[in-house]
Amino acid sequence: MLHHSIPELTTETCTSYPVWKVEDYPPGYPRFAALTGSHPSFYVFRRFAALRARMLLYKQDDISSLESTLERIDLEERKVLFLGSRRKDVNEARRDVLEKIDKAMADYDDLMSRTQRALSYKPARARDLSNIRDWLGDTGSISREETAYIWHTDLVSLSDLGSEHALEWIEGPIEDAIIWISYITGKDFRNNISRDGGMHIFSDRLVKTAARVILAFLASTILLVPVIVATLFGTLLLRLGVVLVGTTAFITALSLMANAKMGELFMAGAA
């Protein structure tokens, strides 16, 4: 059951800020915004890729049209001196179209930069989308028309920019394991941001630390197991074969989990 009450300041809380939970905010956008701001995984928004492409195409054509106008003005120029000296050029039509080109190109370049930034965001994880959709479906505090965006296919996560591919791959199973451990031990590892027992929001530090420990163990295993196995063989050829297989496995795992560049893979193999 979601609570709609807002915590009151008392003498016990006058010396510190009250701890507001998601349910303490008024229903609607205030509560939805509180949920979104409570954890990076909820920062999921549309990329609007098709609209951005359309605006770029329109602005590009606008500049092309202005370019054609400028070329026509130059070809129709009767005083060649104006084409050889910007200072002496008094053709108002040319100055006007050049001014329009300058403004149009500034808008075009700005939109290209913003679009490039938008394209760098990674697609939202299915787990995060499911959490948001479930919350919106359970609360029903936002109109369906205004939450229809959450079902589009161009959703991106603002929190994943610059994050490591390997950590993303393993964070989901770790969160499932933490939930299972909570049920077994009775200890609550969730962030204290909601009273909803079905909302499992864990500290990024906890999840990422666990992920790094597991990845370090896996990396050590891939590196050391071939060395141990190689000692069991008596011939040099078999030992080299085991080392080759182990190195290949390590480079493959590195390329899949770390999303490393080709040069980085060669350096890792050489090391």
C-alpha cells in the first residue's frame, strides 16, 4: 500500500533534514520525479532518433537551398569587383543570404553536436524498463498518454554513459543474488528510499564492488588455470598448446566483457 502522507518536522528532526521516501511525495509527477531521482537506473528517457534525423535533414536542406541562392547571386553578379573584395562588396542580397547561412549553419552544427551526444547513450536495460513499467502500472498516478513513452524502442539510460560493459553484464545476476540472500538471511540490503517492499533498489557501490570482485576472480582463474594444467604435461609442445588455448580464452573473454578496442587486445595478448 502506497502512503500519501508527508512527514512533519518535529523537535527531533529540527536539527537534521527529514528522510523523505518516494511515497512521502504527492502522487503524480512529484512522486514519479522522486522515484526517477532516487537511483541512476531510473534515468530512462527517449532518444527521439527519428525526430533528430528529420530535423537534421530539414536543416541540411535549408542550408543547401541557401547555398544554391548564393551561387545564383554570384553567377548573376555584374560587377566582378564585388566578388574579389569582401570590403567593397555592396550587394545586399549576397550579404543577406550569407547572414542567413551563418545562422542556419550554427543551428545545424549545434543540432549535430547534440545528436552525436544523444547517440552515445546506451539503450536502457530491460531490467530497468521493467521496474519503471511495473511502478507506473501499480501506482497509476500518471496518465497513460504521458507514460506511453516508456514502451517506445528508442529508450536510453543516462546512467550508463562511460560504464564498463563487463559490469553491466554481471550486475543483473548480482542484484538477483542480493535479493535471494536478503530472503535467506532476513537482512535488508536495499536503499532506504521507499516503503514499497517490492521495490529492490541497491547501492551502486555495493553492486559494482561485488561485480569487480567476481570479475577479478574470473580473470585470475582464466589466467592461472592454464598455467596449472600446463605443469601436468611433460612435453613442451603440449604445454605451449595449453598456454595458447588459455591466452585465446583470456583475450576472448576480455573482448566480450570489457568491449576493448583491437589495439588494447593486442597489447593484452603481448603482455
